[in-house]
Amino acid sequence: MISTGYEITIQGFVQGQGVRPALARLAGEQRWGGSVCNLLQGVLLKLHEAAIDHRELETLIRNSHVALEFASISIRACPPAASEGFQILDSETCGVLCVSVPRDVAICRDCLRESHDPSNRRYHFGLISCARCGPRFSSVGSMPFDRARTTLRNFPLCSACQSEYDSPYDRRSHAQTIGCPNCGPRMWATDRSGVQQAEGDAACRLAANVLQHGGIVALRGIGGYQLLVDATNDDAVAELRRRKRRAAKPFAVMCRTLSEAELLAIIDDATRHALASPANPIVIVPRRFERKLAVGIHPQLAEIGLLLPTTAVHDRLLELTGRPLVCTSGNAEGSPLAVDVSDSAEQLSGIADLWLHHDRPIARPVDDSVIRPMAGHMVTLRCARGL
């Protein structure tokens, strides 16, 4: 077959997911020269010379990354050019924005495993992420999706993170929102007076202690503050309702694992898939009444909203407390979601007993999505984080 050059434009949810490194790895395996970069229209892949037809090329591209399975791929042949290796280039910012803004993604299994590993440098790092998970929509200021255009732009990468970022074979290759305990972002806890009480994992341990003793914790999550309380403590849930001025609307409950969720509710395969999906929504399911939960979580209802941990911080708090937690929006009923550290003390004054902050700025507030099974389909009741 005669070699030719190709320009391939890929559109869809193709930024913020590790597509460029995946294409770079494919090029290395196939010994193609060329480049890949983000555009306002999607991703542009240029191959200087390849002895392959359109159909086979498209198949290889789609199989290189799960995000490309249903992407729009346009392939144009062009004259071959001299090959000088393959590069991931800086993004181009000309033209009209056509690419989909990436969605926030719940922590992946690999990052969760690393956060549990005492030998890993991100052990108990609550803001761990990679190219497959972490903040996206809530952190991006403008497109294309590059670190310089996210709220992580003021957190320079340390040498270890930079090495991961630069390697096309690393899971964090060109992952725009990565960090570590050395380069940040950081977490800390403050009391009602705004005085710092602990930082890092010590702050999580302090927050867990407050939860175990019936207190209310305001946690700054991916898209804003959330209010957490022990879901098995009747008095704690009743106090949250009183302080939040939320008379009867149900609370969502966060479980650490699917196995724990199955102890609280009747979960079929479709629900199980939804709970474990990267979108990490609240899923409304039939309640199991033989398991003890506070009566004030969902008064007089036979259903309950469940979700799994969104971040390593959520997972750590669930691990330390050893019980499911109510996880609800960080605001008084009828008030806007608390988002910024500087405003959270005033907005949540009289509600929270402890604040668990991080210093990664949030570009736009986003609450948890809510879905439910209905007539054999998952129906979205609130389209927000992850969706």
C-alpha cells in the first residue's frame, strides 16, 4: 500500500480524558510520525506518513481510547511529509468552540488504590486525580482544556508530577488537574471561629471524629460545599434538618462501596452500573427497612437516594467513620450553594461544626446529579455534576 499523510479531526467528549496521550501511544506502536493537539473544535491528529486505508485507520483510532468509541472522526488524506517523530503539541485557540466541555469525573479505581497505599506518594492525598478522573467542568475557565486555563494554573507541578505529565505512557500524561502533597492543592480544617485545627489527613481524622460524635461537617467538594452527618444517628440528622431549615425533603446517603449500598437498598444491575459510573450520581432506589438508618433521612418514603464516594476525601471519611454518611448541599434551604472558602464560614454559620476546606478554586458551582430507574430506563431528575 502506498503511504500517505492524514489529518484527522475528532469531535465529542474528547478533551480532559487522556485522548492525546492515547493517540501518542498508538502512534508509537504503529511507528507513525506526526502530532496531536487540542482545538476549540476537538482534537487534531496529523500523521506525516502512514501505509493504511481510511477504514483501518478509523478502527485503530476508535480502539485506542474508550472516549473515541462514539466520537465523530473526520479523516482527510494529504501529501506525505518527512517524519520527525510524534509530538503532543500546545493547544490551538483559533476558531469557534465546537468541542464538548469535559465533565467532572468521580475518583477512578487506580487513584483510589494509590490513596490507600502507604508506599505511594499520594497516600491519603484527598485531591488525587489522573487523566481518567477528577475535576473538569467545575475547574475549567475556558477551552481548550489545558492546565493554564483551569483553576489549577497557579499550582506549578513538582518534578515528580511533571515527569508523570510528560510521559505518554503514564496514567497522568497530560492530565491537567493533577497534584500531590508537594505541589498541592492542600486541605485543612477550621472550627466555628475560623481557626485552623488540622491539615492534610489529620484534618480528615478530625472531621471523622466530629461525625462520629454527632456533629455536622461542611466539606468543600468538587463543585462546592456539602454538609455531612452520620446517617445512622437520629439526633444528628434531626439537628441537620433544624439548622439547614429543611423540613421534609429527603437527604442522600453516601456509602463507601456497592456492597454497603446493597445492605441499604434493593439494587439491580442497571442501578449498580449507575452507582459505579464515572458520573457518580445520586440514584434513587427502593429502601431495605431491616437496616438501621436515621428516620429523618427520608421521612415516610419507601425509597432512598444513594451515591458512592466522589473523591478520595469522601472515601477516607467513610473509612474513618465506618458508617454511611448523609451528603447534602452546603447551604441553608433556599440559599445558594456555598462555594468559596472566604464565604463559607458566613454562609454555613449556625449549620456546621467543622469546615473541611481545600484551596483549589472552583470555576463554577455544581451540585450532585440525581437519577432514578423508571420504565426500564434511567431518568435524570437533576442534571448536574458528571452529567
